[in-house]
Amino acid sequence: MKKPIENPTPGGKIFPLEIPADLEIVYSNIVRITHSPSELVLDFAHILPGSNKAQVQSRIIMSPLSAKLLHRALGENLAKYETNFGGIKIPGGSSLADYLFQKPPKPKE
């Protein structure tokens, strides 16, 4: 069994997270976020270039507080990542998905 991951909580307590040996790991390159007054729903999906459908791999439902803490933790970890590996450039254009999954240019005749 893998070593538990230490997880700080809003109250400052740390609880170990156990990762099951048979945990399915999924890759996601797109996420759709929707919300109600009491929760945020994150649908993580995978889409292949040239495809017009994304298959949802996992759905995570969080309270607004948990989502806010995730937002903060992501910001902190991205800052650490960029300190170690350099800045992450976000392409221009209408959206990241449009940039990643644009149709290839037509060959010149």
C-alpha cells in the first residue's frame, strides 16, 4: 500500500488520504463546470483532436467552500510549478479548446 498523502483541511487539521491500490486513474483534458446555489459540479472529460464528442470520465460534486479551497490550492500549486519549470503560456484565441482541437490547415495545392 502507498504512503498516505497528508491533506490539510480548513480547520488546519491534517488527515491522511489513503489511495486504494485498484483506484482507476483517468486522463482529462477538458472540464465542464456547472453550479447551483449549494454545489459545484465538475465533469472531467477526455476529447481527442478531430472529435466532436467528449466522454465524461469522472464527475466531482463539491460545496462552494470546498471549491474555493480547491481554487486556492490550484493557484498555489501552479505558482510552485511555474517557479520550478517556467511559466505556462495560455494560447490566445476564443478558447483553449478551440486552440487545442482546431482543424488542421488545408494543404497548399
